[in-house]
Amino acid sequence: MQHSNSTVIGIAGGTFLSVLPNLHSEDVLKTVILATLGAIVSFIISMTLKYLIKKHKK
């Protein structure tokens, strides 16, 4: 089944607009903080593993 771009955009926009009234500022702030923390932890783990693999290959 093929979807046109306008259909996909319409569905995404409708979903967003139906969720928007249910969002509270505390939820958005919590999500931003957790996403930032997750990105930082992921970056640190990636750099640590890269360092350990490089050190192990020597």
C-alpha cells in the first residue's frame, strides 16, 4: 500500500495536534532533561568503548 506525502503529513499533524492539549510543561521539561542525559551517557559510553577497543588492539 502506497502513501502520498500529504497523507503522511496529515496523519502526523493530526496526531501531534491531538496530543498537544494533553502535554504539560513539567512533562516536556522532564523529557528534555532525560533526553539530554541519555545523549550525554551514550556519548561517554561510546568514547569509552572506542578508547578501550583501541587500547586492546595494540
